[in-house]
Amino acid sequence: MELGPPDTTEQGWHAWKMRYNPDGTSELIHVSEGMQELYGYSEKELLTAEAWRRLIPEEELPQIEEASRRVIAEGWWHGRVRIRPKVGDIIVVEMASVVESAND
């Protein structure tokens, strides 16, 4: 489910930082403590593709791929995604991705 532009100034955001490369690929470079706690993985684990393959149910992959394309094209994406934490049942989380300038 897509939402409007996020207000990431609100407290409580579980954040990550990605690097978008000129060749169209991206890589995760930081994961907040809040995300680590919510998902049950360490930052080191979450920086691997393997953890994300376990976290994101297969039926969510098209939405994640579309979100990545939108971030690159429009500079932001905001929506809800089903996530499978390390322990427990699938949860629905609100996610946002915003491209920040190098000056931010």
C-alpha cells in the first residue's frame, strides 16, 4: 500500500541508509538500532542480502522492486510492507525511503 511523502522528522522512525550507485544498483550501508530490535537481526546481519531474503516474503518482492525504482526516479517512496522478523509472526511495517542530498 503506497502512502504520501513521509515526514521522517517524527520520532520513532526505524531507519536505514542506502547508497544508490550510478549503475542503478544500491547497497545498504547502515541500519538503526530500532530496526535491529524490531526485526531481531544485528546491523551486520541486516547489511547482508541473505537477511533481507528471509525478512521479505516472496509476495512482497514486486512492491519492494517498484519502491526502489520510484526512489531512484522520484527521490522518495512511502508505503506499508509485510516483514517476517527473525522470531515471531509476519508484521506490517510502514517504510519510507527518501534520497537526501550530500549536504543533508
